[in-house]
Amino acid sequence: MCTVCGCSEDSEKDHHHHGHHYGQNSAGLHIAGMSQEKIIQVEMDILAKNNSYAANNRAFFLKNGVLTLNLVSSPGSGKTSILEKSLIDLHDKLDLRVIEGDQQTTQDADRINKTGVKAIQVNTGKGCHLDAHMVKHTFDELDIKKNSLLFIENVGNLVCPSAFDLGEYAKVVILSVTEGEDKPLKYPDMFAASDLMILNKIDLLPYVDFNVDKCINYAKKINPKIQILQLSATSGEGMGLWYKWLEAHMNIVKMLQVNSQNNT
Ligand SMILES: Nc1nc2c(ncn2[C@@H]2O[C@H](COP(=O)(O)OP(=O)(O)OP(=O)(O)O)[C@@H](O)[C@H]2O)c(=O)[nH]1
Ligand SMILES: [Mg+2]
């Protein structure tokens, strides 16, 4: 089993790879018959394997000029809602694909497919995050186009997915105003690993005790380079800035693609 987060043997059997947390294991965790040294070694092997798949995924995305974003958050912050709205608004202009990660059910992929955009659901069983090998396995079926936009919705979990590189261009962390402004301080790894923080459900600000300025300061304290967008998937407020961010980063990926072709 995963030595840190306790993801089950089942998911390991299914995927033959799994693990976590940049060697930062485990204080206090005991696994029968395994020394602490052995646990750390197992974790390092798992992460090394994941990083090697992630490097291959990243090379594939770069070669094809695909902007791949890994959406991470706690359960229910609005990942699928933001995607549904974005896909409806953008699918006339862009080639879009979605990988949906959840422990169980195809509900999110079903929601996405209703927008007309192709989505594949990956169920992780008891696993609490996607990994790079699972992502690679979707490529053929997804039929990813050149210069397209691929969203990966990770399993709802504000801890585990931060340690797993999927080969994405960037992680985008979504925090909703119902979760409390202290989350960047309490779950720093996810905010440190993300390039963009989306503060969602701002339509609810009048009804909740949430200090936006404090939240932004906390996020910047953890990650001074993090960019921040405030929006509401429900009302649509702020979605335009998100689309501008996507467009700017699709252009950057195109430039990187051209540079990499010139260098080979
Ligand atoms: N008021 C309000 N509700 C929202 C907003 N975005 C999402 N919701 C609601 O929040 C709930 C959870 O939204 P989802 O999009 O399913 O959240 P998720 O992050 O995909 O959830 P998991 O996949 O389970 O982790 C739903 O009831 C949405 O309607 C928003 O901007 N404002
Ligand atoms: Mg979802």
C-alpha cells in the first residue's frame, strides 16, 4: 500500500505504481515488517517511476503544442462546474479534451460529455490522486489534437495530488469561498505547487465569513509567484479573465513548441 496516504493495495494492483510526497514520509506511520528506511526507499522508487512517465507525457504535450492543466482542489470547490462553463464557452474556438479523476463513478465525465467535449473518466479506486501512468493510458482514446487544450480534473483532495507530476504545463488550484481563507497556510504544498489559484464561488461572498485579502496574502506567502483569479462558475463573473489566462498560456505553449522544434 501507499506508505504515506494509505491508498489501498487495490489501486496499486490496478495500476502497478503509486505513491507520494517527495520523500517526506511518514512520521509516525508504521507498516508491519517494513523499516523506516525501506518505506522511504519504496516512496522514492514510486516517485522516480512517476516522474519518468511524467517526463514522457510532458514531451508528448510539448511536441504537439498541447496546453495541459491539472486542476486540483478539495472535493466540491467547483472544478467540474468551472470546466462545464469553460467548455461551453470555448468549444467553438478550441480543440478541448478532459480527463476526469475520481475514486468512483463516471458522474463528472458524464457532466463534461454533455457539453459536447470528449472526456474520459479514470477511477482511482481507493487511490487519492491521479498519476502520470494513468494519464498516459488515456491518450489514444482521447485522440488529443495538436495545439489543443487538455484539462485534467484531479481527485478532490487538497494534499496528495500536489506530489504527483502528471506532465502538465501547470497545476491550477481551486479554492472556494466556503472553505475558509486559511487553506493556503494549512495545505501549503498544493499552493506551492500551483501556478494559478482560482478563488471560486465569489457569488457567495455576501453570505460567508471569508476575507479575500487575507486569503490572497496567505497564498502569496506560501508561493510569491502564484497568480490569482476570482470568479463564480455559477454567475459567470470573472470567467472572462480565466479565458484570457488560458489564451495567453496557449500562446506560450505554441512558442515553446516552435522553440523545441528548432532545437531538434
Ligand atoms: N454558489 C456557487 N456554487 C457553485 C459554484 N461553483 C460550483 N458550485 C456548486 O458547488 C458544488 C460542487 O461543485 P462541483 O463542480 O461538482 O465541484 P468539484 O470540485 O468538481 O467536486 P469533486 O469532483 O467532487 O471534487 C455544486 O453544487 C455546484 O453547483 C459557484 O461559483 N457558486
Ligand atoms: Mg468534479
